[in-house]
Amino acid sequence: MRRSERKKSKKRNVVLFSALGAVLLALLFLPKDALLIGGEEEPVTEEKNQEPKHKVVKLQPDNESAYEKDEDKEANSGDKAKKQEPSEEIGIDPEKESDKKKKAEEAKKAEAEKKKQQASGDKPVLNKPIGTSQTGPHTSSYDEGSVDWNEKLKAIRLATGLDENMTVWKIGNGGSPQKSVAEVSPNKQPNEKYSVNLEWVDEKGWMVTSVQK
């Protein structure tokens, strides 16, 4: 009876020690993280609705990266701004300004030339008919704007050296149907009057016979 109990006890001890040995071996080979029982696991949170570190831009034709750094984007926007800056002031056209100056200079030269010609003066055309477009018997006309009136003015200008802007004070009968007398002065100079005598020459026109200032 005692032997059988001893054998049973011995077997239990062998089984117990075998089990303990297996447990110890298992503990030795288990990872350290598995030994932390009851440790709190850090929650894994998904990042939602977060912007990427770089802003998305359209894909490039050569399939390069679809992201562009902020510094590159700022540099590109700076270059575009420089290109869009106007090179000239708004509302000013250099070509038009240049044309205006040229026209003003030409007008001044023309005026100076006209004054020079008036000062030096071509030789007055006296006692020489100026020609005419009239035909047939001549009748002196004192209607302003008529052919005969305009030919009288032309003869006066050639004799006095005055231009088309001269002031005409009067043109009237000079003592006979084919003679006239006129009083004229330079434009805006009423105190410098000329007294001009004219005479008609058949088929040759009016000629100035005398000029008094």
C-alpha cells in the first residue's frame, strides 16, 4: 500500500517538474512585450481631413511629382507678377506724344517761314496784270466771293506781300468802271493800312498801279 502511494507521488512530482520546466522554457523564449500583462495599448487614431505637407497641383506632362512645395509656388507667383507689371504708365502713348511734338515743330517752322517771307518780301507785283479766268466783256464786281472780287484780292496780296488773313477794310470804285481802290491791313494790325489802286487790263486781269502805306 505504501509502495503504491510512493510510486504515485513520485509520478506526480515528475509530471509537476516537467510542467514547470516547460513553463520556464516558454517564458524564456517569449518576447518581452508579451510579459506586460494588462498594459494599456496606445490607441491608433487615423488622421482624417488633414492637409498634406504639400499642396496638390495638376500632374505635369512628364509625370513628375504631383506635389509642389510652397516655396516653389511662391517663387512662381512672384515671377508671374513681375511679367504682368506694365512697362509703361497707363494712359500715355509715347508715339502719339512724339507725333504731337513733330506737328507743333512743323507748324512753328511754317509760321516762321511765312513771317520771314513777309519781312523780306517778294518784289511787289506792280503795273503787271496777274492773269484772269474771266472771258468776254469785263464788268467789275464788288460782291464778296465772286470771281472778280477774288482776283482783286489776289492782285492786292501780290502787291503788298500780305497773306490771306489780311483785313479788308474796303474795295470800291476807283473813278471808272475798270478801276478800283482798296484799303487793307495785316491781320490784327489795324494801324498799318495800305491804300491800293487797281486797274483792269482786258484778257490779262487786274494789275496794281500804286501802293501807299
